[in-house]
Amino acid sequence: MTWLDSIQMVSANEIAVITKAVIPVAGLGTRFMPVTRSVPKALLPVLNIPLIQYAVDDAVEAGITDIAIVEDTKSVGSYFHSMPDLEERFRQGGRDELADQMVEISSKARITSIKQLEPLGLGHAILLAKNFIADEPFVVILPDEILWGDHSSTAQILDVRDRYGGNVIAVTETSWDDVHTKGIVAGPSVEPNVIAIEEMVEKPKRQDAPSNLAIIGRYALEPSVFDFLSQQRRGAGGEIQLTDAIIECMDDLPTHAVTVDAARYDAGVPEGMFGASLHQAAKDPIMRQMIVDFAAQL
């Protein structure tokens, strides 16, 4: 009997609370060259806030207290270091609001930096955090995916995990022309916006894709995924794929996908970053009017 044959909701007191997150940020950021020659993509801003801060904020809102940032030789984790000299300079200049903002950034969570010196795939990045995670469930957040809603997208997948246990993945409908670039899932609905995953495949050809539901960079995972990742098998693109590890766990763990309630921007490409910036700018009355005026001129 499979988990799908006997899915039952799990009482919350049987589910271990997740307090750890892994945020992988290593990569060349080629679509943002030349700025990413020296600036990590995760530090590129949407207006004045970098991608990595949006990811950390999403985690902290969901109750995460410890975060591992998996990075290459460019330092991203140092963004969250305490800067007492800068704080003092602001206070001496009467700019207490800015000083308080600096303190708030450095106190969001306990940040650990882990180096990924070879670009061997998302699964490899997660594997490098194995000692940090130990034997606990954890979440993975990809900062390229900006998800803005009334509630943290990470909190939304943890809410589904509280009901069903096992592994939970955030998904959204994507264009059929793009399924070959995504991790794709399919399965029956168990409640509104939640499916029990029966099929999962990384970057399928369009004709082989079981659906157009694409994984969008928020995962709640059991530590058993490390059993497969530790074998370092290569999957799609010759890389170690996290999707393959989750597939290996499906016979032993319930695995669900949730369509999160959020506005989504793929900030891994300039068009998505531009859209996210417009989204945030439109919240400010002055910048919103600037957008309207500029659009009229165009």
C-alpha cells in the first residue's frame, strides 16, 4: 500500500516543528552580467532591498530561527552581519530610524555561511548543509523566486505539512512551453490548492510532462532526502537534482504540493526583477504616479 492509498491528516503534535532553513545562492548570475561579475545575484535589489533579505524575511515570518546560506566565493551571508560602527554613525547623526533598521537586519535569524565551490546543482547545495541540518526537518528557499502575499509562502507550505506530514512543495501553473525548464508535479487534489503528488519529474520534454504544475522554490523537507543526495547521482543537466531526492522518498513519505496564495516574480531573470520592482514601487503613491506618467509617455 502506498502513502497515496492511505493518506490521513496528521495531528500537529506528531509533527516536528521546523526551525531551520537552507537558502542556496551560489551561481554566476549570467543573465545579470556584467553587474554579477562582482555583486552576487542574491544581493541585487528590488528597489532598496536585496533578494536575499526577502527570502530571509519569508523564512522568519514562518518561525525559522536558523538559516544556512550556501554561497560561492562571493559573500552573501555577511549582509546580515552586525555593523556597530555604521549604527553608531547613524545615531550620532540623529538618524535613529536607519540605525534601528541596521540592527533589525542583523538580528533576523542566526545566519551560517556554507561554501559551494563547485556548481554541481541544487541538490549538491542542499547536501552541503547536511551537518547544519543534522537530523531535523527543514525548509529550502530559493531567493530567485519572490512570493508576496498576505502570509509568508513558507508558512503556507508548513501549514500543509502540519496537516499531512512528509515533504511539501510550493507549485504554480506554468506555460506548457516552459515545462522543459522546470520541475513538474502531478497528482489528485486532496483539498483546495493541495495535491498528493503521484508524479514528479525534473525538466521533462513537453510531450512527457504529466502536468504544467511547476515547483517554485519553497520546500519543506524531511532529512531523509540526504540519504539520496549523499550518493551524489547526476540527474537532468548532469547535476545533482533535489527533485530526484524527493522522488526517491515518495514511497516512504507522503508528498504534497500546494499552490501558494501569493504574487510571484521570477527575479532570476531581468524581466522578473523589473516586474518585482514595479510591484513594490506601485505601493508608494509617489512612485506609482511616476509609473503612470512614464507609461503615458510611452
